[in-house]
Amino acid sequence: MSYADTPAGAGAGKDGRGALDDALLEALFAQSAVGLVVLDPQLRLVRANSLVEGVGTEEYIGLPFTEVFRLDDPDGCERLLRRVLAEDGPVRDHLVRGRLRQIPGDRTFLVSAYRLAGTAAPAGSAGPGSPAGPASPADPTAPADPDSPVGPADPHTPTIGLLSAVVDVTERERARAREAALAAVRDAVGGSLDVAVTCRSFIDALVPGFAGAAVVEVVDEVLRGADPPVGPLQPETPLRRAATGRCATVRPAPGDGPHRGRPVGGTRRLPPRTPYALAVADLRPRLVPLTADTPWLAADPDGAGDLAQAGAHSLIVVPLTLRGAVLGLLSLYRCGPAEPFDEDDVSLAATAATRAALAIDNARRYEREHLIASTVQRRLLPQAERHQAAVETAHVLLPGRDSGCWFDAIALSGARTALVVGGVAGEGLQSAIAMGQLRTVIQALAGLDLEPEEVLARLKETADRLAGERAALPPSDALQSEELRAGCVYGVYDPFTRTCTVARAGHPAPLAVGPDGRAVALDVPEGPGLFDADGGLFAPAAVTLEEGSVLAFCTGDLLPDEHAEERITRTLADGIGSGRGLQQLGDDIVYALPDDTRSAGAALLLARTGTVSDHRVATWDLAQDRTTPATARLLVRDRLQGWGLDEDTVDATELIVSELVTNAVRYGTPPLRLRLLLDTTLTCEVHDGSTASPHLRHARTVDEGGRGLVIVSRLAAHWGARHGPDGKVLWTEQNLPGSG
């Protein structure tokens, strides 16, 4: 129904409509469910209803709104309202933050603003009811005010003010902020298996959106991988500060004072009779208001100083618990003008702490498994550098998550040395176990005096069997789905020929630098990885090295970019030129790694080549006839006595040489050669041109022969045969008195 149809308006005309407008305005201001504020064109307060607490009183009428309202961004709000006055269109549902005069704490308002346009009037005339005297600011015929930011008014619809509708959405925004904080915790926490990183992510998710400052402390033993203690936590249990955070307006954060002595990584024992101690005693969160006369602060003077410096006025303490065990403590602070925590915030903090405790426990379990795997790995690796006849070695083992890399320097017959570096990809105990299996196999294969390519071929056969065993595990076993990948490089250095023969299986080739600092080319064809499904051949490469050359065998993590090989060879060349020791050279290679290199675990084996001294080796070419064994015995006795060996060793060696030479004369072919090598052991080698290998067998009572190798095996600590392109070598090793 229109106004004209109403009884009141039948003869009221404009006066009746004005009365209705006044009644409508009064009802709107008195009964509206939202706050209403009226401003004039100069943004001065004209009227406000009771929902806008305290600003509708006479003392504020006529003041600029920036003096009436305590807003966080008054300048931004003024610019926004002036655009509305300038007819840029209304503003709807704009969030504004500030404080009311009669309600404590920060508030959030949803503000809409509309331009109020007056009735158009003919130019040069005053509208009905216009006051006498000078024209008002809303009069379009009035002279323009040079100080007015609004500018000249539209002559048809003059601007007479601005109406703003204000809705207090503080609780809604607080709930939304809590949901955002909890979502941030869910997204950020749990993505790392490092306890420190997990705690840091937890703090970053809560500060500054939910708290002004926060501290996470973890039971010290938990950070070391131990099982968390079952609550309640004993007072003497040390807690280590794992992460802290503060927003930019909090300075300094709790515990970050320059003289407080509790930085990240520091430990403390919780003071008794404080909220911190109570929270880990009954495993319940605490909401604690902080004032200057809070009684428990006397029990923690350092903490009281921290809180006073930060201006903290509200505290939530939440124990980090999981299945009744205590992992640590979360402390959340609000400081300065921030709204104090309430019970809803406590509920959110408890939920977030549960999520963090689970992530910390997962990281702790992983850390413990990594610790066990690292311990197993180190126990499976050589515990000290082993003496080699003509090679000096040194190694560097970088710690990391991967626990499957290994290295070895294995003494072989004839003063030769096998140099090995390999790695099983992956983390945890199973990688260390697989590494130990492969290393054990390669040590056994090395003792058979096989060529490098044959050693890797046999090693791959073992790897294939291990992969088959893993594939046969039940589908429910987690190992069944884990991929096995491994690589290995195997080289043998012979000091008599100064050659290094190398083969590799899915692994970087070694690098070599001569004694003059120049890089030595070592082009080794790459064979398949040890666990690759596709088979392939392993092709060796041989290089002749000058005495004093340095070989570098390393895992792939030490070669992070395309410049890595050049960097390593340059480091070796500089070190050789300055006379640095082999261990120092290994350290220099690590120091030269790029700053952004994040090794997951790496091994480096360095070997400096040498030769056998002429004074410690004797070689004779022998004739292929019956008198040769006797001649060989005389030559051996003379040389061993010259070396000053005891008579028992001389007699045993005479008998060993006699049996080996006799076997070579009887069953072998020329050329025949005898060599003695004196080092920590005494090595005897007899070379002949035949490829047939003798076999140890036990002679029967009536047999006249067949006891030679039995005698040799009893007198020597080790013996064996190796083959080459020009025949075979039968060798023995004897331990010397006093050599251990």
C-alpha cells in the first residue's frame, strides 16, 4: 500500500510524509538489529544508535569520526568513506578492526556505507524549510568550501551525509581465525620426520595468526629418540627448547631476553607450583591470566621477567601428550593490545597440541630407527684404516638419513689392494642390513682373486637373490613394496705393474690425479645397478698410474652438480701440491662442497698409490726341471736369513716353496717364477704358464703323493690361486712372529 492510501497521509501532504519519515527514522535507530552511524559530508558524527556503544552521546556529536572511533587503520577508513561521498558507489560488508569505548578488547566489524543525497532544488532558491541565513554545506547554491575534500556537490542530488551500518562480527571472525589456525597446523605439521623441523612448523602455524608468541619444549630424552616418559612428568625431568616464535609487534618474545639464558636448544627443569609444572603433572591444559601480581610468578623469576618484557597478559599451557606419555609442553602467549585467550582458544590449542604430539612422536620413532640404522652401519664398516702393502688410504663418512653407503680397502695377494665404495639407496635399518649383506659378499669374492668385472657379476647374482627374497614377502609386509637400488665401484691396484683395474655397477667412476696435480683419465664403462631387473655386462677399464697418484672413490651425494668432478680433482691437485696428508685431502673435498648441498649420507675413499721397496721383495726366474725345487729352497733360505727371520719361519717357508715349485715343475708349463714379499706377513708366489688349478685333496694311506697342498695349508695362514692372461699364480701368506 502506498503512502497516499494511508489514512494518515490522505490530507497530510508533505507535512504528513515528514512526520512519517521522522517516525521511521526514530524506529530504525531505536530498534535496528545493527549499529547505525550518520556522518555529515565532512565525516563528522551526526548521530549513532545504542548498538554502537558509547559514541552516540552529546560529547561526541560534531567530532570527526577518526576521533570518535578507535580504529586500527583510521586513514584507510577515511579514504574509503570519502570515495563513497564522491559517488564511487556504496561499500558493502567491509571488515574493520578497532575498539569500542565501553567494551574492552579488540573488535571486528562488518561495515557498509551509503551516500545520503538531498532533494534537488532549483538553482538560486532555498528548498522548503531551509533555514534562514547563510547557505548550509549541503546547499548546492552555497560557495564551494576550498577545504572540503568532497568537491563541488551535484546540483541535482546534493550530498548531505553518509549512513553506515555496523555489525559486530567479532565472535564470527574469532571462530574463523581458530579454524584457520587449526587448518594451518594440519597443513604444516607432520610433513617432516625431523623433530626440530616439526616443532618449528608447529610454531609457524600458530604465530601470529593465533598467538603473539609461542614456545615448544620437548623432553630431552625424546629428542634423542628415547621413549617418552609416562605422565605425570617428574619435576627433575629436563625439557629442551625446540622452537620459539613471536609476531613482529612482540618484542622480545617470552624467553628470548638477551640475559635469560634459554635460547632454542637450551634446557630447563620446570619450576614447581607454576602452570607449566601443573600441566605436565595432571596432563590438563591451563588458561592463565597474567598480571603484575600473579602469585606463581615468584616461583619463576626468570620467566616473570620474560613475560613482563613481552607485555604478555594471557597464557595457555598445554602438555604434549600421546597415549598417556608426555613428549613436551606448548606455551602460547598473547601480548599488548591483543584479545585475551578464552576457553574456545584452549580447546583449539589442545586439538593442535594433539596433532603436534603425534607428529613429534612419529619423528622421534624415525629418529630412533635412524640412530639404530646409523649404529648398525658404522659397526658394519671398517673400524680403522687397515695397513696395505703399497697403498695409503683414508676415508670420510658423512652422516645423513641414508644408512646404506659403505667403503672398503681389502688386502689381496701379491701386495695388491681392492678399493670399494658402494651404496644401497634408502633410509632406515633395512638399508643398513642390505649394505652389510653386500659388503660381506664382496669381501668373500675379493678373497677369490677374481677380476673386478667378475666380482661385480657375482655380486649382482647375490643382489638378485636378495631382491627375490624381498619380493616373496607377504603383501602386508611394508618391505615388499620398497624398491631396492644399489650401486658399487670395485677397483684393484697392483703395485708391481702400477695399474688400477676398475669396474662399476650403477655407480660414479673414480677420479684420479697424478703426483704432478694433473687429472688422469679413467673412462670406466657403466654397468647396470646391482638390483636392476635388466641384466648387463660389466666392462673393466685399466689405467697405469705414477707412484704418488691419488684415487678418489665416492658415492653420488658428493657429486651434486656438473662441476663436482672438476672441483674434486682441483682440490686434490691443490692438496698434493701443498703436501697435505690424505685425510686432510678428504676433509678439503667436503669443505669445497656447495653451501646448498644437503648430503643424505655419503662415503669417500682416497688411496695414494705406491710401490713395494726392492729391499722387501725378491724374484727369481727358474728353470723347468727336477733340480729346481732344491735350488728354490737354497735361494729362499738365503734371502730369509738376510731379512733376519727366525729359523722356524725359514724352515716352514722352505717346505712351502718346495711343494709349490714341485707342483709347478710337475704339472705346469714355463715360464716359472718365484717371488717372496716381506711386509706384515710373508708372501710366497709361484707363477707358471698353465691355467689348470690344483685342488687340495687328502691322500690315502698307500698313496705316494697328494699331500703337498695339505702341508701348505697347515703351514700357511692363507693360500690360494689367481689367474691372469699369462697363466696362474699359487700363493701363500704366513704370519710373522710379533706381527699380531
